[in-house]
Amino acid sequence: MLSGNLLWVLVGTMLLGIAAGITGTFSFLQKQSLVGDAAAHAALPGIALAFLLTGQKELPILMIGAAITSALSVYCIQWIVSFSKMKADAAIGLVLTVFFGIGVVFLTIVNRSPIGNQSGLNNFIFGKAATMTKSDLLWLFLSATIIILVSLLLYKEWKLLIFDAVYAKGIGLPIEALKATLTVLIVMTIVTGIQAVGVILMSALLIIPAASAKLWTNKLSSMLILSAAIGGISGITGTFISAIRTGLSTGPIIVLVASTIFFVSYFISPAGQINKFRRKMQFRKQGDVR
Amino acid sequence: MIEFWVVLTGLLVGITCGIAGVFLILRKMSMIADAISHTVLFGIVMAFIITQTLNGFWMLVGAAIAGILTAYLVQLLHSSGIQEDAAIGVVFTSLFAAGVLLITLFAGNVHLDVEHVLMGEIAFVPWDRWTLFAVTMPKAVWMLLLVLLINIAFLLLFFKEMKLATFDPVYAASIGIPVVFLHYGFMTSISFTTVAAFDSVGAILVVAMLIGPSATAYLFSKTIKQMFIFSMLFGAAASIVGYYLAKYWDTSIAGMMAATVGLLFVVTLCSQKIIEHRRKTLVSKLENM
Amino acid sequence: MNALTVENLSVAYDKKTVLDNANVTVPIGRLSAIIGPNGAGKSTFLKAILNQLPNKVGKVEILGEIFEPKNLVVGYVPQRNAVDWDFPTNALDIVLMGRYGHTGLFKRPSKQDKLLAQQALASVGMQDFAERSIGQLSGGQQQRVFLARALAQNADVYFLDEPFAGVDAATEKTIIDILKNLKAQGKSIFVVHHDLQTVKEYFDYTILLNKTILASGATEEVFTPQQLQKTYGGRLFMMQGM
């Protein structure tokens, strides 16, 4: 059952989960999780447009298109928030749906064109890891490795940026450049993942492992390791399940594995509900005794 | 006649969402609406699995339950210390993934495909009709009219309470305004709106219609009433312009409507900036004289 | 009867106990300052009294009764930065909100309500700003609007959370004059206050708070260097020379 290709796909989604777990943790701590959601949805018009303009469905070309519109959406959100009285949530929601709407417009045009019919672009909505070819996987490996390496290289700087931006600026760190690099890496993670997980659920890979890890620890280094591990495990388990039952999209299953881990952590972790309930009871009792 | 029904449906979506969106923006709950629009899929699939029919009524019920469940779960996670954006992200992706999975497992053969739920197909609206009180109209129009009525009734009954609970919830609670009831009542009406509109414009693009027109109105409105009026106008305009643009380019109507919503927002924001800039230069000129 | 009776009040946020076994009684008709260092739990104390916190134990009575929002005896003025001033409405509309409790569900505010709101706005010196968008008001003007809203409610006990934070001198003078006037009418007022220099001048009653109630009573008895040392610990450098 573990055919050669499946093994490679498993390694690929595991790497993807690890990469997303790491960049997701940084974006989670910056309270930018939903910006990642918007950026993921915004990849759709880029993919369709890249196909329309070049007529090719080579992954690198589609990925470049996706990266451009994804990054543009992040820029749009920042622009709206800083230049109008709109609050971040409305700006994110607006950009997300408008970009996705434009994506659907282009995708419909692609699907109506004779060459577009078999382009398989629709797979980008929910992801289909099983259909990935060797060269697709090569791109995934390369890009995930770059993301992981760059994150580890910039670990100290980002840590300062997140916990004490004022101090970081004081000791002469290039704050804006660091923020921009983080955005670029998040966009890269999204673009890397959409073929396997799809644009709609890609944000789950960024958010859920990080949110689960936060329930276990407050230390950034352990949070990163844990989040990467949860991402990797979700990726590999989800892909495996979807591979043995053909016809299931990979994305939803990976997400469900991750969210199972989240909800288990939500109850049993040190900061979890069971402990919290116990403390609450204790507090009530103390109050009564006095 | 067919075109008439499609345009009317679009108009109704624009107006209904335009009304529902005002308090959504003011309460800073846009992303919860986005989450609900994803999770109604879960509710609809569950309704199908339990009843084994594609009856509109049960779908409305299922979707409303899923919507309230979403709002409740987000609130629960948030109040137990998980930051709000992550709480929203976890809840909607989990329920959406569950919905997609359930469709592939249990509802593969029925007319309930995910892409339809997401993107809608407003062009098919005129063919699915209901007759009620000797009037025959497309099902979508009936549903939208019903939800529009519910939304208007909710606002007429609770307008001043909603206003206060939105502006200053702590003070509202201190004078006995039922803040929690209003929160969940409003979330229910958002779920209804999403379900009624999802059949025609699709679940995700409902959010464009919910957020876009009222966000555009928010940029310049001085009172809530003004915001309501402009929000409805923008919603209606976006749906009509979107429809004809889509027809012209022969592409997705719902997608084009969302794109028009975005265009309206950008044009309004830019013209506001230009007017402000002109005023400033005028003032500085006068001062220099 | 007392304006406020608090017995064994404790509040916890998750792991941390923010307020531990607080006890205090304040008679009717006092203008009281609630004083303590940053993070001492002053806002928490107010919110716990207003029954806004889930994880709370102890007994709170206002005018001899358990607090019931519908009775409208409590007029609460939150911190100015607790709300979003971009909200699309004007000053008079905010003040009118103080009448909503009296108007009741499903009904619109009456002419009488509007008149009372206008009077309240005039009493804080803001009658010329009734139609102004709240986002265009200065910090001091916003604070006056908030006070006017509580006045329009016509409560018996008022709780103000840092009404003097970030306001101009004229506004501070207006607010304290109004509060003293309310006291003269026999109302009870509680103010979370930061500026120790003005305590003696403004308030006749003082509550010292740091995680619990450390002392309470007439200002001249409680507001002493020893008590303040106890409340603020070593941080009380600005008090030297008083």
C-alpha cells in the first residue's frame, strides 16, 4: 500500500505541516491569524490569472501568481486599516471575500475555455495531495525547507519583535524589514500548501497547531517545536487517511486531525478546561470558608 | 422574465445583507460572520443526513443551529483565554472541514456539492419555484423575503437596545439591557441571512455582501440611520452592476457581485481621501493669504 | 441604610486572584474616592459590584439591596477609552441612551426623554455640541457626554471609572462641581481616582484598595501618609513633602 509516490507525498505534507506550524506560531503571536486566512483565499485569483495569462499549468508559474495576489491582499488590509477608520476585522473580511470573488470570476472563465477544462485548477479549492506529481513535490520540499531554515535563522530577531518591539527598535533592529520577511514567509507557506490543502482550509494549518501549542506552553521555543510537531503529525496522518480511502480530499482530513489535537489539548492541557474547572471550584470553596 | 427573477434575487440579497451588515461592522464581528458563512455548510449537511431530504425548511433550521453553534463556540474558546482571531480560525475551519468530509461520505450522490454551496448559482434560481398563497415565485425569492422581514422586525423591535449594547455593552448591562440575548439573537439573524443568500450567491460571497456595503457606508456615515440607507443602496447597486458585468463577460455572477462590492469600497475610500486632501490644501491656502 | 455594603468579595481571573476578601461599608450621601496603585484591581472592584464578572464570590448590596440592573439606581460611567468613539452617532444620542432604561423595551424615547437628555447635556456645558459627531469631540468633551448620560439616567448611586484621566482642567472643574452638586442632593458617588494631590480637595470619603480594601473612612482619617505607604508600598515618592 505504501507505494513509492505515497511515501513522497507523506513526507511532503509532513514538511508542509512543520513549516506551517512554525510560521503560524509567529503570526498567531502577532494576532495576525486571520490575515493568513485572507491571504490564503486571495491565492485563488492569482492561480487563475497566472493560468489565463500564460496558458500553462506548471506549478511554479501558478505559485508565482498565487504569491503575488496573496501578498497584495495582505498589503491591502494594512492599507485599509491605516488609511481609514475601518477596524482590522472588517478590513480582513472585505479583502478576503472580494479577492475570493475575483478568483471565482477568473476560475469560471478558465473552466469555460477549452484548455482550462482539464486544468485541474478546481483542485486548488480543497486540495488534492494524491494528485501531486514528482516535480510538484520537489517544489514543495524546496519551499518548505527554505521556510523552516529562514525561520530558524531569524528566530531571535522575531522573538524580540513579538515580545518587545520598542526594545527591538532601540537596539537597531530593522523592524519593518523583519515584519515584511515574516509576511513573505507566511505567504510562501500558504502558496506551498494550497495544492495539498486548498485555499479555504490552508489557514487552519497556520492557526490550529499554534493555538494548540499555546495551550501547553508559554515559552516561544517549546511552542515552536510543539506547533511544528502537531502540524507535521496532522499532515502525515491526514494524508495517509485520505490516501487509503480514495475520493476524500486531503485538506479537510488534515484539518480534522489537527482540530482533534486542539480540542483534546483544550480539555487536558495544564491551561485546559479540566484544570480550570478544578481551580474555579477551589476558589469558590475558599470564598465560602471565609 | 428569467432575467427579472435573477436580478430581483440579487437585489434582495444586496438589501438583506446590507441591513444585516450594519451592526456586524459596528460590533466588530465581521470575521464571525465569515466563520458562520463557512459553517452553515456543516448545518446543511447534518440536516440532510438526519432528514434525508433536501427540504428548504430543514436546511434553514440546520444552518441556523450551526450558525449559533459557531458563535457560541467562538465565545466559549475566547472567554477561556484563547485569543479571538485564533478562536474564530479554529472553529470555522474545523466545522467546515467536517462539513466537506460528511458530504463526500454521505451525500455524494445528491445535488449538494460543495462548490455549489460556496459559490452559488444565481442563474439557476428561477427554475426552482414555490407556490404560496396562489403566488408562484422562485424559492430563493421567498426565502430572502422571509429573512428580510425577520431582520427588519428584529431591528424595529430592538433598535435602541442594539445601538446601546453595541456602543457600550458594560453600561448597557448595568441598566438591564439583555446584552447576551441580543448577541445571540443577532447571530441567529446573521445565520438566517447567510442561509437564505447562500443558495443564490454562495456561502462565501454572502460575506462580501454582508461586510462590503456596510463597510463602505461606515466610511462616511454620521448616524446609524444614514449607514443603513447607504448600506442598502450599495448592496443593491453592487448586485445589479455585478449581474450585468458578469453577463457581459459570461462569468460567475456571484463572483462579479463580490468584485463590484470591492470596487465600490475602493472608489468611496479614494474619493474620500481626495476630498480630504483638497480641503486641507484649500485651508492651508486660505491661511497663507 | 448604607449606599454600599461589600462583604468578603473575591474575584479571580483564571489563575490570579485579583481581589481578595474585600470588605467595606459606605454611608449614603458621600463623595468617595477609590484609590490604589496600577493593577490594584480598582476597575475590577467596580465591575464586580455591578455584577459583570463571572468568577466572583461574596456579597454586594447597594442601598441595602442586591444589585438589580432594572431598578436603575446605579449610574455607571465607564472609562472613556472603553468604547469606540468612531461609532456613527452624535452627542445628544449618547446622552439619550441614559434614558433607555426608563423608556423600556420596544418603545422609542419620548419627548420628555429628549428634553431630559438636553438638560443633562446643558448641565455639563455641552448644549452647543448636541448634534456633533462623537468622534469629533475632544477627550474632555467625550468625558462630559459620558457624565451627562449618567445624569440623564437620574440614578441614586454613581460609579465613575477614572473620569479625570486625560481631560482638560476646565472639564475636571465642571465634573467635580457636578459631583459635589449631586452629593448635595443626597446622592452617593464613587470615583476611581488617580491624582493623589486632589483627593483632600475633592472627596470627603476615601477607600484605599490594593488587592483588597486596606482602609476606608472619612478622607481626613484615612488619607494619611502611613495608610498610603501601606497601599502603595515603596512607590510613593510623589507624596513626600505633603
